[in-house]
Amino acid sequence: MKTLPIAHCPLPIAGLAGPHRLSSMSHALSLVRAMLLCALVFTTGGCGGGPAPPPVPAAQQELLQLSSSARLAFERGDVPQAVTLYQRALAKARAADEAPAIASAAYNLAACHLSLGQYARARELLREARAEAVRAGGSPADIVLLDAKAARSQGADAEAMAIGDQLLTDATLGAGDSHRMQVHLLKARISIQKRDLATARLSLDKARELEPGVKSSALAASLAELTGRALLLENQPAQAAEHLDRAAGQYKESRLYREMAQATAAAAGAWRDAGKKDLAAGRYYLAARSAFGQGDRAWARTWLALAGELSVAADASLSQRIKSLAGEMEPTTGPATRP
């Protein structure tokens, strides 16, 4: 089979829009960021091993350059610029009626709108992307998965799970193990949010079965994190903390630093509940420092205050670092809220 690379997807499954609470909205967007770092590729008919492909036409080259520039803009945090560039790419693809290019540009533009919290617009674009992917003879699995996450970001959990079920049951969508694992993780997260531990455990077990073949540190991190959160529901904080520590390390490996900070803070809370105040204080400090480095003062102040409350007098070094970081944060903006 011959593959036609269309464009670079922006991101993660992660800069999350609205990372200020571990809610359905924020983590759905986190997963979006992680997923979007991969390239969007459509499969078309034909056998490989033939003659070298002809030179890329100038119009197609311009589309590729626009997509590359848009991805760079997204990765440096300039989402509005990425929107502008992907919008230009989409306009050119529509003008040429190039189905694969339309699908790619619409998908990437939808991801940008999703990261900005503009869910309705994102889903409109995903509908167009899905139709054009099918018209191009490619798999719409990535698009359907992103739509499931967009639905959850809108608070439509039941719709998100129904869309996810399409990827598990409809072979024509071309879902692979990575897509299926992400669906099970999405279901687990929704179930944990609803405190439905039985369903969460079942979804986590299914995701765990797929993990060896997927080999994604980002998805492994999500699995470890959700396992930890499920253990917290079972009142096993020490075991939960170990899984959350592992998740933080895997998020770091995947360069998902907001998720790393959130997992580190969750681990801190678990260690606190397990009676390990020294471990909790150190992790709250690390989470606060990371959040501050990312420009998230609200969470940085919250986590640093918790670190200060838990730091023991014997750990003079940590107490001093906490005070030093607090000094760097002034002047502060906006009220801090407890995670």
C-alpha cells in the first residue's frame, strides 16, 4: 500500500486548554495534545516499490510549508498564529478540491480550535475532515478519536463514549491498537470522574492489554496516572502515589510538561494521604516550580503553598527553596485555588 503524508499535526494529547483543574475538559485536551504530535497519513490504493514519485507540485509544496510553519507556531505556544496558517492551508486545499489536503488542514485547524476551547468550531471542522478523509480513501480513525475527545471537552460524556465505541466496533474506520487504547483510557477517565470504579477498572484492564503493542510513553503515562487515580478511589494512597510518580516520569519523557506537573501534584497529594509528608512536600515543590516555569501562576502558587504547609523544619534546604520560589512569583495575579 502507498501512503500519502498530508501534513504535520500540531502538538500533544498535550497543551491543554484550561489546565487549571483536573477535569473532563482539561485532561481531554491533554490527550488531544499528545495524539496530535503524530503525522496524519492517509492510505491510498496501489503497490509499493514502483518508480520514484514525481516532484511535488508548487501548490502542494506551499501547503506543506504552511503546515510546517503552523506546527512550529503551535509548538512554541502561538496557537493564534497556527490557526491563521492552517486556515490559509485549508482555503488553498478547498480551492484545489484536494480531499487529502482538506482533511489534513481541517483536522489540524480543529485541533487548534480545540486547544483554545472553541469546541463547536473544532467539531464542525472535524466533520469536514472525516468526510474528506473517506473521500480520499483514507482512514478517519484519528479524526473520529479527536471528535470523541472534543465531545468530552464539551461535557458530553455519553456522546464521547458512543463515538469511541465506533472505533472499537466499526472496522471500516481503520482503528489500530493505539486508537483502541486511547478509547479505553477515555472511558476509564470518564468513569473515574463519575466514581464508577468497576467500569474504570474494566477499561484500564483493556488498555493494559494493548499497551505492549502500542509502545507509547504518553499513553503509558496516562495508563499509570489513571491506575493511580483508581487506587485513590479504593483508598490505597501509597500504591496510588507510586503509579502517579511513574506517570509523571513518563509524561516528562514524552515532553508533556503540564501533564507531568499535574501528575506530580497528584502524587504529592497521595503521599500526603499516605502519611509521607516529606515526600509530599518535595513533590508539591517540583510541581509548583514546573507550573511557574510554564507561566501557570495559579497552580504554582497553590502547589507551593501546600509544599510550605507540609515541609518539615528539619528539611531546611527545601524550606529555603520554597521561600526563594515564592519570592520569584511576586507580584502574583489572581486568586489561588486548591486542586
